[in-house]
Amino acid sequence: MTRRHFNFNCRGAMLVGTLDHASSATGLLIVSGGNEVRSGPWGSQAMLAERIAAAGFPVMRFDRRGVGDSEGENAGFEASAPDIAAALRAFKAQVPSLQRVVACGNCDGASALMLAGGEGCDALVLANPWTFEATPAPVKPHAETRPEMTPQRLRAHYLRRIMDPRAWLRLLSGKVRVGALADSLKGASAPPAPPTALAQKIAAGLAAFSGQVTILIAERDRTAQAFLDHWDKADPRLQHCPEASHSFVEPQARTWLEQQILAALRAQ
């Protein structure tokens, strides 16, 4: 496995990509979420690329316009379809033998791929898609997302708390702020939140994609749980990772994520 860096053009801006070379004609294109650089949070995407390349599949990562080492204006993930398309062209130019490309994104990287209808890729691995309207993702690259809970998610949260004796002990011992609890219970009693405009857009974008799709859910992640509130929970493309947080940092979650990606790469 060899790793090298290169430049490519996107609408007049010079973008920077990293290629981990391997021999397979199927490759992985990693789309970063938030304002993360191509190495990913805690260098996780760089390490993932190394492991996937060691398994025989070339991997490309890149900084979109206005992020990391790339030129241009950062217009956010909703305007990143041209960046993904340019990265795909660059990937194929760097690896002329490439015949099939699987694209993978987490958080708003997944949403960007969905909005773009896959942007020419052959298969998608989408982790914890972002469905919130206001703030697309944490600005700090190592931060976990902390979006507001929907009424559906609040009800599920308090149902678990009711079944937990430790929660009752905290309440009876005065360690729980009653005012804050009342506000939360009021939110939990609200009607189910309708799908956000973004949730509707990503659903429409994904519906236009005809290739293989895998949707990964980290079960300890609020972003993933909020996505499920707007999605068909019987969708056979959903794969759940118990006890995983947003970035799959737990050892068993990292292994699970790698296995899911390799399965998509090996599929025909």
C-alpha cells in the first residue's frame, strides 16, 4: 500500500486529495462530514483508509472547497455535489483501472451524498445521516454532535429512565433539577415532529439513486436516532451498531464499520 497526495480542480478551485493505492478495480471514496478535514475526527478516516487499502481496495479522501488544504469558499455540505463529482473524476484519473466506486460518508457527509443522488458513484455507505436544519455539524473537528431531541426521541429516553432504578434514586435524592425535568417532559408530550425539509430532500435524493445502499446507525448517537424518527425503520438497508457513538470510535464499532464498508466493496 502506498499513500500520496495530489491536487484536482473543482469549478476553478484547487482541491487536495489523498490516495491510498491498492490493486482492486473497486475503490472507496470517503466524503468528510461537517468542516472536518480529510483525515477525519481523531485521524479516523486516515486510519480507515489504510486498513481498507491493506484489504486490497484503493481509497481516496479529499477536502471540499474551503475546508482544510483546499481552495475556494466553504458553502456547506448542501452545496458540495460539485466537489463530490470532481473528486470522483479525480479518483478515476488517479486509478485508471477503477471500474466501481463505493462512496462513504458520516453525518452530513452522508446527507451530502444523498442530496447529490450518489453523484455518479456505484454504491453508497451512509452513516448517521444529518437531518437538522439550522447548524450542519460541529465546527470543532473532534466534537460529537449534540442536536436537540425530537418528541419521539424524548419519549423513548424517558421510558428508559423510568425503568432504571438509579434514575429514581437521583430524583428522590434531589440530584435532578425539577424545573428542567418538567420542561423536558413537556417536550416529550408534544406531537411527533414532522420530517424536516432536509429529511425530505435527502429521501428524495436517495430515491433517485439506483445502486446498492447501506445505511449505518450508531445506536448511541442522537443524530442517528433523529434520522430514524424521519425514516422507515423497516428499511432493509438499515444496519445497527449497538453501543456505537457518532464517529464509531469504540474498538468494536471501528471493526464493525470496517466490516460494513468491506462488504459493500466486495458486493457485485
